[in-house]
Amino acid sequence: MVRIRVEVIRALPERQDLVALDLEQGATVRMALEAAGIAAHHAVGVYGRRISLDACLADGDRVEIYRPLRVDPKESRRRSARRPAR
């Protein structure tokens, strides 16, 4: 039975949670989140690329849980552009 090592990471405003896992080859993102004890309420990705919960993981992958943005980046730029120059 071949095993793979993956990390599940969740960044919160006050802390960062990182869980290293040893899973069977063919494990999915959903399986990794369950093994880490983390519910997937938000989007997830591997190394900055969004993926589905049913995507298979490879050895060395880092599953990232993305939290919702507090401010829309486009709206933030619009507000900055409306401010008078100093």
C-alpha cells in the first residue's frame, strides 16, 4: 500500500493551522480535510490553484482552505482612486 504525505493549511486572522497527514495514494481533498478534522465551508486549492473536493492528491501537495475576502479588491481600488492625491 503506497502512502502519500500532504499538508492541510488554514489561515485565520489570529493564527494559522497546519496539519501534516499520511494518507493512502488516491486520497481526495475531501478525505484530507476529514482526516485533518476541518470542515470545508469555503473554497479550497492546492498551491494557490482552486480545485474540487473530489480531486485526487499527490505526494507533497498542500491543501489550502481559502476564507472569504473582507473587502472586494476591485472596490478597494475604486475607493483609493477616488481619494484626493496628497
